[in-house]
Amino acid sequence: MMASLSSLAQAPMNVPSTITVAGVKLKINNEAKKEIEQTLDLLIRSQYHFQLKADRSNLYMHFVEDVLKKEGIPDDFKYLAIQEGEFISDAVSTSNAVGFWQFKKASAQELGLRVDNVVDERKHIIASTIGATKYLKRSNFVFDNWVLSLQSYLQGLTGTQRSVADKLYGAKSMNITGKSHWYIKKFIAHKLAFQDYVGEGRKHPEVSLNEFEGKGRTLRQVSKDIKVDYDELKRFNKWLNQSQIPGDKSYKVIYPTKGKQQIIAQNRDNQKPATKPKTNTGTNRTKRRPPVSAQAGNAFRPLEGNVGVYPQMTGNISRAYDAGQIKMNGIPAVRARADENIQSLSRRTGLSMKKLTKFNDIAGNNRFKGDTYYYLKNKKVKGKVHYHVVQQNETLWSIAQDYGIRLNKLRQKNRMAESDQPKVGRVLWLRFIRPQNIPVEYSNVLVAREEVSAEDRLITEASLATAVERSVEKPKAEEVPPSKEENEVFVQPKTIRPLIATETDSIVVHKVKAKETFFAISRIYGVEIDDILEWNQLSIQDGLEVNQEIKLLVPKAKAEVIGLEEVMHEVKVGETLWSISKLYNVTVEDIKKWNDKETNELSPGDRLKILKRP
């Protein structure tokens, strides 16, 4: 069972100062913490997508865990499968990497995977995981450090050898800083995001995936044997490119079971009988499914691949068309109207066309466009974060605008000529110049899907069927107390509090900001997404609009601080809680309460949350 995702909305995930990954102790400094926190936010900001990815992962995770254990690979690498292929069997990247572990054809064949017109083992969960373990073991033979082996999964063996110090070979502890490889920090974010929700016996309560030996048979024969619809069986076995399963070795056919359907046992020599899927016997909280409305469609594009949300917009977004109202990445900016040109924007802002052109690198192919944000002062010479992975339809100019970096500086940092445009997936350096000894890197960028994956289709259908089944009220004579197992998997629907002010609670109105989500609002006010939807007669698929007013019921004590701006203060040498309290015009006790501190002790580099009037 998974822990309740509603608890996630009330308790933002914090990045620890130390974490153990694959047996290596990682000490994370404040700069790296900030990057990991921003990546975490991208992973969990859409509760719908986080839930769907966790459910999808739990369909396959027992296969991955079994292979990793058998091959002697640290269990933490199961989170790499989420990071790479997101547990979609036929996922394809813009660089033609395919499947669960995102192998290109040549790399897969080198690792012993069969890829031809009969079979593509990159799309088979067991075969592809075995291939990944072969690569990781080969790499770790060189590094004797699983974290460096993780880094090599992206960079390759030679690329990683060039970029890491010899002293890290065999190291059992490492420092993770802003300059550490972004792929490691992205992995830490995935581990922190999913470790309490995925794997180790947790499973989707309505469906599971199992294996059946298909060696030498046809998929239609297997369909009859296990009584699973043939078309559905094809959707979960896209590794098979023909009807006949090869007979030269074992090939496990993956098939779904739903509800209380029994797993098919095969009485074959040297084969263990099928066992009941594992259930979690730990202390994890009971899982509560998202609203059925959230399961019905895919209204959001998953947010992943980069650090943080850029551009970062602040100020009065509702008046973005007026000069002096907003900042983009901390730089004064304005939004051009849809029918506007650079001449009219110049007149409206009082800024010369020459300066507008200079501040926004408008030249050549970078032409002025309406309904776009433009800077009113010079952009910076470097970005706030270290790297950006190029997405589809992005140009070097659009990336420079998004991060507030001068275009010529962005080219310089990446050793690019003026005519160069980056390919999708390229890792761009934003803060420092890429050293000559480090080659250009590419990360997987999954191609957006036009059809719903087999995994998501199964989860959605099963969840909707269960919801319909539960909605049918049984006659009282037929009511049977739920079994202990049912109590562990399902919980009674939560009663939504009426939107009525009381002695302890107040109604507040929240005005939606740019790029704000239901999940972000739920974290700010400490309420559940289900409550927000019910109070405002909305559904997840409606989405949110800038300046939309959302009514919320919050404790009076919390209502008193609504409207305060949260800032992070990094403690400098010689600073005390008293001096910091005077800096922000707050009390020492407030600072201690906001940061769960029991003493007045501080150390340089500590980060303190401060709530102040904007």
C-alpha cells in the first residue's frame, strides 16, 4: 500500500543534509539542496501526475526489485527506472532511446538484449532490467562507487572518468554541491519523492501485473490459457513484434489481473508456484485514491527534466502589461500585448527601441513577438541554476529569455557559434563555461504521447470500475463487514468540511498566481486538494487561471499570517536570531516557531524561513 498522498499536500518534502544512496553517504550543501528542492517540487506539484506515476511504478516494481536483488545491485537503482522511462514500456525519447531503461539500439545489443523484427527486449521489464544491471556492474567494476556508476548511466564510462576526481574511486562518502553532476541531484530528488510511495510490497489496490512462461507459443494461445483479453495482452507485451513467441529461451509474458482475479500458476519443472502479490506489512499510512475525476483524463503535461520553474515571475501579475509591475527572474519586465510591435511597446514603456532590442537580444531570427514577456533592463551574465535540458520547440534565444541570461553569454558558456541551435535533450551550462575536457551531454527527453499508455489505461479503467462498484448501494441485508485486508487497502471517504466560518476557522480568498497549481495552494494553506475542489465546485481537469479567486477554510491562527511573503535567509558569520529578527521586523520567537527551533544556536550557512510583509 502507498502512503496517503493527501499527507504530501500538507507536509512539503525537505532535503536532508545527508542521505545514503546505494551505500554511499552523500553530504549535501545548501546550494545543492536548493536545486534538489526545486526538482522535487516539479515532481510532486501535480498530485494527479505524481499519483499516476507512483501507481504505474508499483505495477512493475516487484519485477525490478527481484532482478536487482538477484544481480547484486543496490535496491536504490529502482528509482532510476522511474527517472528514465517512467515505467512506460514503449516510451521513446527524442534521441531514439526506447523502453523502461531507455536504451538505444546499439547499446541494448551490446548488453545482450535482442532488438530485431521479432523481439525488442528494451520493452520487456525483466529483460531490460537485466540489461541495465549488466551496464551498472560493468561500470562499478571500474569505479567501485555506485553513485559514480549512476552518473555513468548518462555520461558513459569514458565521460564520467573524465569529469570525476580519482579520489572518488572507491569512496564511501561524497560531497554534493552546486557543481556536482545534475544527474545525481535529479536522482536524489526522485528517491526522496518516491521512496515512501513506491516498491517494497506496495501495490495498486485494484490491479497487478504478473508473468507467464510463453516460450514457443503464440500470444493468442497464452491469452486463452490465462483468460486475458488478447488485445489487452498485446498492449502489455509490445516487446513481441510478431504473434509467435521465440522458443530459443524463456520469455515471460506480462499480463494484468484485476480485483480478486487469481494469478495463473504454471506447473513446470524448476518453477516456483505463483504466489499472492506481496503486501506492505510496515507502518506506512493507508493509501487514499485521488478523486475519480482526476483519473478520467490527462489534463496536464508531466513536469520534469529541469531544475525549478523558469522564468520566475514576481509582482502584480494581473497588471503585467504595465511597466513597473512585474519582475522576471528578478529583472524588471513587461508583457507585450498580442497585437503589439516593438515601436508601440517602446512608446508604452518609455524605453527606446535600441534598449529594448539590446536587453532582449532581438536581432536576426530573434524577432519581436506579441503576447510575450520582455525585459526592461539588462539580463544577467549567468543563470541562477547550473543546467538546462533542452526541450522540444525551444531555441537558444527562448532559453536565454526564460532564465534571464544574455544570449552571447549563454553561447559562450556552451562553446557555441552564433549559428548553432541546440538539439533537444542537450544539457546547456547556465552558470559556468563548460570545460573543454567535458564533452557535450544529452539527457533523455521523452516524446510526448498522443495515445494513453497501456499502464495508464489499465489504472484508469480499474479505478473507475472500482469507483462505480462502490457507488452502488447494497441492501442492508447484504452488508458484510469489510475484511482486515480490505480495511488495510481502502479507507472510508473523507467527510468534506462545509465552507462555513466558525469560532476556530475563517474563510479566506486566494488569488491564483502564474503557474500556481492546486497542489501548491494546498501546501500554502495546509488543506487537502479534495477540499479545495469541493468548496469551489471544481475538478482537477479544470486547471486554474491567473487571478482566479479560490475560497478556502483555514484555521484562524493561519488566516492571520495569510498574505505574508515567505523568504529564505542564509545565516552569515556573526548573525544571531536577534539581529535577523530586527532585519525583518519580526520576533525571535516567530523565527524559532517557523523553523521548529528549540534553541537560539545558529551556524553560518543555515537557511531560515522568514514570513514578512511583501
